[in-house]
Amino acid sequence: LEQIEMLHQKEQKVFDQLPPLDPTVTCDAIHQYLSTTSQFLNSYIADANASLEGTSHKLSVLEKQMSLLESKLESIPGLFPEDEEQSVNATDQDNVIDNVAEG
């Protein structure tokens, strides 16, 4: 805290000796800064949007391909034996439940 106060006092000694800048120079400097910053941000946003659109398109193509692949794989009988086992187990459980309900 003391160091900050010492720096502030040194700055005041230096800048109190200088005359203030002309308001037009200050306005021009601020205008230039704002202009270049806004141009950079606009360019950055445009690039980010283009990249996002490209990624979105690639993702939609991939989703369509995955859907097509899944439908082709589902059409092959016996490809997933664990699915058949689950359906057999579910049928067995239904039979057990029916037998218990009847008995």
C-alpha cells in the first residue's frame, strides 16, 4: 500500500509539470483505439461464426451417417446376441411372474 502511494506521488510530480493534452488529440487517440478494437472484434466474431457453422455442418453430416449406419446394423439378424438374450430373459421373467400370479 505504501509503494502504491509512493508511485502515485511520483506520477503527480512528473505529470503536474506537463501541460494537458489538446482535447482534439485526446479524442483522436480514443477514437482510433475504439475503431481498431471494434474492427478486431468484428473480424474475430465473423471468423468464430464461420468456424461454428462449419463445425455444425460437419456434425449434422456425421449424425446422418451414424443414423444410416445404425439402421443398416439393426437390419442384420443375430448381430447383437446380447439383445436376444435380454429379450429371452425378459420373456422368462414374464413367464415366472405369470406362473406366480396363477399359483
